[in-house]
Amino acid sequence: MDVIVCVKRVPSTTTRVVIGGDRKSIDPTGVEFLLNPYDEFAVEEALKQRDAAGGGTVTAVSFGTAEAQKELRTVLAMGADAALLLQSAQAPLCDGATTARALADAIRGRKFDLLFFGKQAVDMDQHGVGPAVATLLGVPCISEVVHLEVKDGKVTAHREVEGAHEIVEAPLPCAVTAQKGLNEPRYATLKGIMAAKKKPLDVVDASVGEPLVEIVEMKMPPPRAAGKMVGEGPEAVPALVQLLKHEAKVL
Amino acid sequence: MQPFQELDYYALDDLLTEEERMVREQVRSFVDERVLPIVAAHWEAGTYPGELNLEMARLGMFGPAIPEQYGGAGLGAVAYGLICQELERGDSGIRSSASVQGSLVMYPIHAYGSEEQKRAWLPRLASGEVIGCFGLTEPDFGSNPGGMRTRCRRSGAEWILDGRKMWITNGTSAGLALVWAKDEQDVVRGFLVEADRKGFSAPETRHKWSFRCSVTSELVLEGVRVPESGRLPEAQGLKAPLSCLTQARYGIAWGAIGAAQACFDEVRNYTLQRQVFDKPLAGFQLTQEKLADMATEITKAQLLAWRLGQLKERGQATPARVSMAKRNNVHMALQIARSARGLLGANGITLEYHTGRHLCNLETVLTYEGTHEIHTLTIGEAVTGIPAYR
């Protein structure tokens, strides 16, 4: 079973983001970056499927800046066999379609049975790269998967949909985007971290086309307005209800 | 609860390798996800979270510096220090458990054991299949271990051990005790004693208000027979057990930073949120002086630990150098815990906040592995050439 897993370096969700001088990207100074949390589920599933099949390889691919080698090294430490960085200083400014083209160009021609993605990257929240890569490669894509079985050349996947699970099937090779709940991602063991040093991590320059979507400006959300004290105790309830109805319009 | 934010005032992250940072991140996540949610309940109940042993072992936290052929990960000194730091951010007792296994049991077997002993024990200790303990301190001999009364005498192909050890971390839960005893010529020797040997028992020390999620025990040896193959062949004299303590103290110097960071992070968040006289507690000068002192002391401690790690990787972390970092960093952490407890006000006495637990734990750390006072004299001897212990 040969598996490719696409991963992204993103700012930690606990980081307090500051907009950079160009007003189009965040200032990376002092920001902690890590492997996109949804990609952890994708990596775990890739490793599990490889091991369940009794052999094969897991290759991690990332489209990003030179710094993304750190996240790829983490994936190698978790147990992937090889990693490929499609390096571009432009990567953080690229839209989903451009990112998908860069990934698809690199994956085309490589043999794979399964292609994993996190369902979204927590920085841009576009949800689009996985399905777009699958479309460019002409393979089926099942998104937001919470349970996966591979048997007899096909996958059966449970998708999370509004209030229910949808069960779908697709033939291999197939792309899957991972939702929380798919598995419990492993920690990289200390031995894994030592072993990762010796695993291949190839870096190639990625040629990227013109983005279809351009980031014009980034703005911080407006500061939250001060709260309003309606009153205290049960006697304040009618006034609160009136305000929720007519001012906040939530009732 | 807000996610932990490490204080890195002097951008010391730049001094770490990518691999060292990765080790720290993995252990940090483990502590956030597996230790912190359960530690206060265990501490209150006075129980060790034994389920963590296998998880810590699987990650490679038992004997990470031991070479891979014996089940370790072959990590460098700084990476090992960072593991201790992150574990102790969780709890000093849990860090101690890993320290004892790695520095006080696996290290001496690796340093002083026969090839057979290394092959027999190290992989099982690394995997957590066997938990070990280290018996040096006695009821009447702590700072002066050379006075030990535990005896070993040769009887044919066996040794017979008699005596008592005290304040032994992991004692009751250990399957293997490394016991130090004097022979008939007063030479200190080390023995690997399986816990099921006749005459060996390890009653637990109860009613502690510190290290409540760590097992502390007495070891009782009454005519325990150990084969010659259970003696560490390369260990002769007090230097051998003292060298193990140097390893463990090195880890403690890092671990204390973790405890201090936990207190600092908690109290900084608290004082920023807590309103007093219509403004955040952190906005008062008395508070800021405390926070500024904490930040400065943590930064100094980080520099000591990092430099000591560099020296250790070059084989230059002498016992006297290790003493300075252990002494300074543990004292620093204890002072920060006390000061942070004060800033937390009444909240600081509950287990809902981590600071009080760290404060109680650090009272142990100040005393064990060489008391603060003994380390003072070690440094004193190093700078004057005059030993002043007696």
C-alpha cells in the first residue's frame, strides 16, 4: 500500500496573530508554527493503512516555505518513510487552486493507492485543496471522513454530514480528507525523532502560476464592544428579552 | 484553561537544534494531553498514575540517553534535559519516576553492568515492563552516604544483603531494586535485587504532603541472597552511586525550570484576569516586581541548564558544575512557587491551581538528590579547595 499524505505548516491556533507590514500576511515573528491539526489525523491514517496492509510506503508532501521542513521532519518522526517539500516563498500567499496545482503536478506520475489530506488547514480554512488535487489527478475524493476501511481494492468511508453519517464507497486509488474522530494521532517517539534524521527529505523548487484569488488586505476583527448591563436579578429579564428581540435580533 | 505559554525571554529557542525542539514539543503535548488532566486527582488521592508508565516508555522517556541497541533512543544531554523540564511542568513526582528509571537504574547498569546484565535488563526497563528503584539513602545516612550500614557478604556463589534503605522513589512498585551495600572491606558495591527475592520488602511511606503522586518507600533487606551475576562488576566504591546521582541531578536542574514555568504561566494569566480595585492585579507595581523577578530567574536558570547541557555533551559536566545548576534552579523554582502562591491569593491553596502542588513538591526537590546545603558546600569546595562538610 503506497500512500501519499499532503500536509501544511500553519500557525498554532493559540498564537496571537499580528498582521505583517505588507498588510497581506501575518508577521511570523514569535509565532509558533506546527503541523496543521487535521493533517495529524491524515498522517495517522496513512501510517495505519500502510501498516495494516503489511507493507508499502508513506510519503509526505508539502507546498510551503523552507521552514516547512520542520513539519515534514515531524511527519517522518511519526513514521512516514520519505518527504518532499515543494518549496516556494510565495506559498503563504497562494490560494487553494494554486496550491492544489503545485501539489497535483508533483504527485502526478507517482504511484499511490491512497492520498490523504486534512479536511482543512486551520490558517485559511478553505477546505478546498484536497478535493481540488483529486480533481486535477482524476481520482475520486471522499471528504470529511471519520471512519475508513480499505478492502479488495476499494474504500468504504463514513462521512460526517449534518447530524448523521453518510457511508460511501470508492475504488482505489482514492483521495480522502480527514476529519477529527478518524483516529487518535500518535506522538512521535524519541526513537522516531532520531530515526527521522536519516530519512530522505527532498526539497524541490515549486513553480507556481498566478493565483486565481489575490489577498488584497488582512484586517484584525474590530475590538468587541463593551457589554451592556441590563440590570440584576429576575426583574431585569423582561428588559433583556426585549433587547435580545429588538436590538440583537437573536430571538 | 489557557494553553501553556513558555517564557523564552532571551530567545533561547535559537540555541536548540530542530531535533531538540521536536523532542520538547512531543513531551509537551504528552504532558498537556495525558498528565495535566489527571495529575491533581492523583496527587489528592496520593496515588501514582501507573497507566502513564507504558505510555512514557512507548514515547521513549525511560533511559532516552541509553544507546539504541539496549532499547534507548541515544539522545543527547540537552534533549534529555528538555524531557525532564517538560515532565516536571506536569509534576515533579512524575518526572522523578522517569529520572529514577533512566538516571538511577538504567544508567548504572549501562555504566557498571556486565554485557549480560545490560542485555537482560535495559530493554525491559526501557519498555516499562520492569520498573526500577535505587537504594542508597538510609534512615540515618542521607547527606553522608559513605556511612551506610547496609552490608553485603560473600557466601559461595552468592552475596547476602542485610540493611535498610529509606526515601526510595518507586520502591514499592519496582520489580528491580539497585541496592548499594558495603562489603567486609568497607567497599561499596551495587546489586541488582529482584523484588521477589526472599527477605526483600518495600513498604510504602505514607502521609506525605509532597510528592503525592510518586511512590516513596523503605527497602528492607533481611538476609537477601543475590547471585554473583547480580552484582555490578564495574562498580567499586562510593564513586559509582555518586556518579548516578550526578546524572539524576542534571535532569533535576532542567526539571525545576518546568515547575517554575508552570507556576509563572499560571500566575501571569491569573493576575492579568483578576480585577482588584478596578484594574488587573498584574497592573500593580508590587505584582510586576514579583513577575519581573520570576521572569529573570527563569531566564538565568535556562541559561545555566543549557550551558550545563553543552558541557555534558562534551563530557565536562563535573559534579561541582551540576551542583550549581541543581542548587540554583531548584531554589529558584521553589521561590517562584511561593511567590506565585501568594499572588493567587486564596485560590492558590486549592488543587484547582497547579502552583500549590508544585510548591509542595519542590520542598522535596530542594532536599533530595543532594540537599541545597550540601550543594552549597560542593560549590564552596570547588572555589576554595577546602572541603567543609564535616
